[in-house]
Amino acid sequence: RKEVEQDPGPFNVPEGATVAFNCTYSNSASQSFFWYRQDCRKEPKLLMSVYSSGNEDGRFTAQLNRASQYISLLIRDSKLSDSATYLCVVKSPRVNYGGSQGNLIFGKGTKLSVKP
Amino acid sequence: DGGITQSPKYLFRKEGQNVTLSCEQNLNHDAMYWYRQDPGQGLRLIYYSQIVNDFQKGDIAEGYSVSREKKESFPLTVTSAQKNPTAFYLCASTRGAANTGELFFGEGSRLTVL
């Protein structure tokens, strides 16, 4: 099983639609979870951290299910400007990196295209 | 405005040549990182540095070298020993030495080997 796995998409949705992405991770000792957004040929930018109780930021809702080892991102009322690739990122302990460092494992990303 | 500046944005290199990618930050961040991104792939960690004059190998350090002589600067050299150097290279930083997961990225350098 890959360390962090995402459906690559693309997800093609109309404006106003609700879309959900899932991400699974293999290391049950993983500590922290994040969603990053990456526009075409640009650098990734942090969208939101994912907290155990779930969290919301405007139209975006992130949830964590530790028992099943998956993270989700829900986007409501999609906008054209939401078109991007969404990267699932998991911080996992790695012996050779030391306790304070951990390692960020990036998923390959899920591409979203919102159409008029 | 504070941020991370990478240069050059685009670079072409002949096989067998070394090339150095610049990364400068004025965020006063302690830790800096180099990642590589290939089409359809997740970012992979090349090297990281938590403090000046110290750096550690990441998952794919072979064929690369770095230095951290100043807090603001973390240049990456892609040597001729790197078998597949064509990629998008991203420099990042975090506030503290420990990686909280909140990375700030530069705009990237796109290297093509001819």
C-alpha cells in the first residue's frame, strides 16, 4: 500500500457543485494531516490543516478518520477559481529523520476542474 | 513583502554539467527544504536543513548537494551524477526547526536537461 494515496481525477464539475476528495495513508502512527492546493505549473500552497474533530474554513471542510486512515476534503458551491490540484499531505515519523522532524509525505494530487 | 525567491525559474542544461539553483528567504525561518516534483508524482524530499551549517539527506539525495552557510540561503546543486535531473524543483521553509507541516514554497525552478 502506498504511503499516501489519492484518486488522481480529474474531477470535472459544474460551478456550484459539491465535490469531495479522499486520501488514504498507510502509517497508523502519522501525526498531522494537511491539504495543499497547487495551481498549474505553480508552487503548492497550504489550504488547511486537518484536525481530529474535523474543521471548516468557509466552503471547505476537512475531516480525519484515524480508524480507517483516511482524510477527506469537501468543497461546497464550487467556483471556477477552485480549479487546481489538491495535494493530501501526511506527516509521519521516520526513524532516520529524528523525532522533531518527521517527514511530510505528499500524495500525487487530485485534479479538479470547475466548468461554467 | 517576505517570501522565498528561487532562481532561475527556467534552466536548460547539457548532460554532464552541474547546475546550482538558488533559494533565498527573508521570512527569518529556521528550516529550509528542497523538493523535486515530476509529472504525475508527489513531491519528494531531496535535502533539508534545520539550522545553519547543518543539513540532512531526504529520500532522494543522490546526485544532489546543498550548503547552508547563511540562514537565508539554501542553494541546491544538481550534479552530473543525477541520472534524471529534468524536473520541477521547489524550495520551501518553515518557521521553526521542527517541521509543523506548514511549508512556505518558492515559485520553483524548472530544469530541463538537453
